[in-house]
Amino acid sequence: MSKIPTRIARESSDSELPITVRIGKSGLVDSVIDELKDQLSSRSLVKIKLNRGVANGSSERTEIFSTLATKTSSIVSFSRGNIVVLWSGK
């Protein structure tokens, strides 16, 4: 995992960063992955929210977040509860 610059870490943890993708009861379907790839190609940070009931516990959330990062060739720059911010690395 590459080192996350201080500026990116600060922007990632900002509560004003809007949630642009929500993952609902369907889970990690291909359309969600495609949408994330599109957003990461046009912006450096994408904030994602898992709706309630998608993950049962923190270990499952962590697994979902790392799967998202792997499938989109991005880096988890911030996570708290059901929120994760992915960084494109650019």
C-alpha cells in the first residue's frame, strides 16, 4: 500500500466531502464497481456509504472496503463505520 499524502488524508476525513455512491441491499454488483471506476477516473476521492444491513460487523465492512479498493485499483484513504473514502492514487 502506498503512503497517503497528508492533504489527501485531511480531505478524506472531511465531513463536507459528499457521498457520491451508496451500496444497498444488492451489495457489490458490477454496476457499482463500474460507477466507482468512472468516478475515480474523473476525481481523486470518492466517498461511499454502505446502507444498514449490507455488512454484519466491522470485519465484513473491512472486507467489503478492501474488495472495493482492489476491484477499482484504488486505495482506502479513510473509513469510519459504514463510510469509506477511496483515493485514485493521482
